Amino acid sequence: MNIQTFKVRKYMGGNEVILYPTLIEINNKKYLIDCGYEETFAEFVAGLNNLGVEITDLHAILISHDDIDHLGALTLFKSKNPNLLIYSSRVEEPYISGKVKSERLQQAEDSLSTLPEEYKPWALQFIDRLKTIKRTDVDLLLEDRDKIENEIDVVFTPGHTKGHISFYIPSQRTLIANDAIVIEEGRFEIANPAFTLDLKQAIQSVEKIKELVVKKIICYHGGVTEDNISEKLADLLDRYKTLPNTSLLK
């Protein structure tokens, strides 16, 4: 097994976007975890090429959850590799496939009634962006504790969204956390607490992660850390002992 994380960087709307997708090569199959915005497709292709991988080499894309920065480019990948398989959690599948309105879109629409007027133009623009996501079918549904290639454990880590999943490789004590946690200024944080659908559940997912034997954590936002993981997780949990009422759905 080979686990490689690469860095994607792009300026979008005047802001710098930095993502850390992961490629797993196992049993002669290549799995990409999450695939970025539609606008970062070229950067993803370049990152894969730097690893010696073409889109047509990919066996599957594992989608951690339904957010635009994690699946916005999905149909572009499919158009270049029609045989590409899409995996997601069973909970997220209706949103990813477009059978049900996106949780994130519903959340953004619901927030309009309570947002200060100065934030509404941004929110309306965000809603328009979410509506542009091109949807595609999911080929394989994942449940908590499922295994991929008998070596990659599916870890159900909801909170950020209802069906968010992470991936744990016991043989390498590596967790690909996706958006279950992020790295900010050298410490772990909840990804966008104000947009987390269930903050209490997100904290429970951090507690679940802390129970794993982990020597490396890969975060889609923030990159890779191997230092003082238990202490950093404990610090995050300590900061959220009294949960702030930050979720826009609360």
C-alpha cells in the first residue's frame, strides 16, 4: 500500500484555496479521496500527474461528504474516465446523486432569514454556487466499519454533515480525516463550526477518532501531522467542553 497526499492551491474569488487530497494505491488499484471544486480540476490533474498518475489510472473516487470543495469536480473526472467508480456513505448518497436537496444548500437557504443584511449578498452567491454542482450516481455505498480492499476501514464521523466519513488504515496507523477535523495554526479545529450541521455530533466524532491508534492524521484542510496527536485531540475536545451555539441550524 502507498498513501500519498498532494497539495492543491488556487486563487478563487480573491481568496487562496489550499486543499490536501490523498491518493491510495493498493492491490494495483488507485483510490482518490475527494476531488475538489470544478475550478480546481486542472490543479488536481497536475497533482496526480506529479505522482505519475493519470485520471484514467484511477479505480475509484471516495467521497467523504457532500460539500462543493470535495465533489465539485466529480463529473469532470467521470467525463475523462467513464469507468471510474464513485464511493460514498449510504447517508450521503441521496445528496451526492441529486435525489434529495443538498443539506448544505438547505442550510444556506434557511440561514437567510437570520443573517445580518450585510452578509446576505455573500450567502445568495454561495447558494447560487451550490445550485451549480453537477450530480452523479454513486456506485458503492459505505457503512461504518466497512473495509475497502480489506485494509482501509470506513469510519463514520458525522457532524460536519450527517453522513461524513473518514478512512483509517490500521497497518500504517494513519487516519484520513477529511473534514472531521482540520489543522489551523498547528492545532486541530472543527471544520467551519458555524456551518457544521451538528456540532455536538462533530465533537463525538473527534472522541471516536481519539480512540483509534493513530500516528498520522491527514486533513483535507491543513495537511498532515504526526506530532503530539493525542495531545492535540485532547486540546480540541477540552476547548469544546461547553459547546458554543454556532451552528446555523440551531
